[in-house]
Amino acid sequence: MIFINEKCRINVLKRDEGTDFLELLKSRILHEGRIEGTDVVKVDSFLNHQMDVGLLNEIGKEFKSRFLDQPVTKILTIEASGIGIACITAQYFHVPVVFAKKAESRNLDREVYESKVFSYTKGKEYIIKVSKRYLGPEDHVLIIDDFLANGQAISGLKDIVTQAGAHLVGVGIVIEKSFQNGGKAIREAGIQLESLAIIKSIENNKIIFKEVGRENNEKIIKD
């Protein structure tokens, strides 16, 4: 079950009732997303600050269906907004979640993988770290995050997977902004990228979606 904000005029959705979950997700973005400038969409009322756990549960199911044939052993994300999505997704794969830390902590092991990530929204560079204890050559890693824009966070996580000698099986994104370069770079690298909602553009303070289905997102390159 998903409990929906009243703005969407739907109270409860069951996955088998014929209502398309991807259309529901886009409806939430349209009704509750807040546009700032020409390239920022805030969905913190249901996705990455206040979280609709029912919706996140459906997101987890969707990622499981898209990476069903992949031998995932770890889900990797970055703090903080990806953690909730990654944790709920992980329950369908029955694997642990590892998240890259941005902040210095006494609790973090000395032996770590490190990578640099530049945040365009905050205008600063972070050093992200993952303990070597929790990622190694035996792992098949699925990266999960809430947004994909310029792809800096994914690039940093991918670098950590490479340092660990692990195998990257794919990247799952809830909302991709295809008018920025992150998605194109990931696909051109031959990585399976599955984005649930793809924003084509922001025009006249309105969100325009790219229409794609559940087929492999590599096909959208031809649009």
C-alpha cells in the first residue's frame, strides 16, 4: 500500500489494481515538487527529507524488478538523502547497505576508500569515505540514489567500487534530470542505469518528463 498526499487525490494505491506506479511517482513530483531556478527540483516533502515510506517501498520493489537478474551482494549509496531509499530497496535483495560518509567521524575505520565529490547545489567539494571492511573484490554492488544530475556523486561511488576491486552491476536512480550530463556519461560507460522518473526539461516553471517505460533505459539515448 502507498499512502498518498491529498494533493494527488488518491488515498490508497495497491500495486495490482492497475494504476501505474511510475505514473504515480511522476504525479507526486508534479504536485509536490518545488522548482527553484531552471534546474533544481525539490521533492523533500516525500522523498529525501520527509519520507513517504509506502512510496519508498514501491520504489524498492521497482528497483528489485529492474535488477532482478543481477547477483547483488551490497547496495551502496551516499549520505544522507540516499540512505532511506537504499535501505528499503535492500530488503528486497536481502543484502546490506553501505553508505559513503561525508563527515569526519571517530567511528570510521582508518583503512578506507576515498573519493572526491563536487556538489553543484552546495558549491563545495566533499571527500567521501567507505571502510575497507565493508566492500571488497567479492562484492557485486548496486548503487542507489535519489537524484542524478551531473553525476558527481555516482562518479565518486563508482570510483570507490573500483578501488575495492568490486563489480558494479548497475545504478538505480529515483529522479534523473536528463538535460544535465550525468545520465549520458553513465550510459556511455556501458553501465546499466535505471531511472524511474526522467525529467527532460523545466520550461516556464513546469516539469516536462521524458516518456519511457520499464524497458532498459539505454533506449532513451535514441529519443
